[in-house]
Amino acid sequence: MELLKQKLKTKKYQYLYLLHKLYEKMERINWYEDMCGEYNEEESNRVSFYIKWLDKINKKYNYV
């Protein structure tokens, strides 16, 4: 039982880490767009896809 709790806790922190990294990436994309005036649609769509994917995982497993 203890091992199961530890595994779920680890999964939760992995989820939070990935979400944090994606938000950092989105901030860098927005900063680059503001400073250089160029919009990278492909990269922005990729990060948005992964954020939506993590939201689906959160709904299924209720990490946060």
C-alpha cells in the first residue's frame, strides 16, 4: 500500500514538473514574439497540444 502511495505521489510531481516546463516554454515563445515580432505558430501549437494533453491526464487521474 505504501508503495502505491509513493508511486502516485511521484506521478503527481512528474505531472507538475511537465506542466511547469510547458508554461515556461510558452512564456519564452511569447517573449520572443514580443521582442522580435515573429510568431512561431508550429512551436506554439505543439506546446498548446501538450498542455491540453496534460489537462486530460489530470482529469483522468486527478493529480491536482
